[in-house]
Amino acid sequence: MTMPAPNAPMTPAPLTVSPEMLEKMQVATYLDFETRVLRHLRIHHADEVTLRSDEALRGDIRHAVQIADGYGLRREYPVVLIVLLELLLGRDFDLRPRHARVVAFLRDRSRSETERAEIAYDWAVANLNQTNE
């Protein structure tokens, strides 16, 4: 039997993950995401979230994840931008006619998830006074 060199990269053996274990891994990954977003909000958006409990913010994050999913946004960064859009424009911003332009950017499937979310967020920030009137 030949031994690999001490610094050689390990090649993992094939592994079958049970559906139950996969579900547990997905839940753990999601909870880690939620915790990181919560920390980001507490650090970078402290003024906006100071009166909200962690549990309330986690609920807001979960709600934003559902909204993002409705637009086909499933990657972390675009989902975080939806969290920030809700913080900026209000819960269920996408149901309000005054935010139709933001929704149009999110629906534009000719662009990547990241592009759609970035364009929507950047436009909302640049036009905040118009979108919140």
C-alpha cells in the first residue's frame, strides 16, 4: 500500500448523506446565516434596529428570505439585500405600488440574482425620498 505524502491534499472518500442528516445540515447552515445577518444588522444598522429584539429581527430575516425566494433569489448576498430593502422601505415593500420600480428590478430574470438585488437596492437608496412618499 502506498502512503500519500505528508502534505498531499486529502481526497475524501465517497460519502452518502441520509436525507435526515442533509436536513439537519441545511437547518444548521440556515441558522448560521440568520445569526450572521442579525450580527450585521446590529453592527451596521444599529440605529434602525436598536429597539427590536433579536427574536423580532430573526422573524424579519425569515420574512425577507421568503420574499427573496418569491423572486428566485436564493444566494446569500441577494437575500441580505432583500433584508436591507425591508429595513429601508418597510415590511412587504414589494406589495406597495410606490415600490413598483424596485419590484420590476427584482423580477428582471435577464439579470443574475446579484445584479437584480443590487440594482433594486441601489435604486431604492438613491430614490429613498420618492419611494417613501
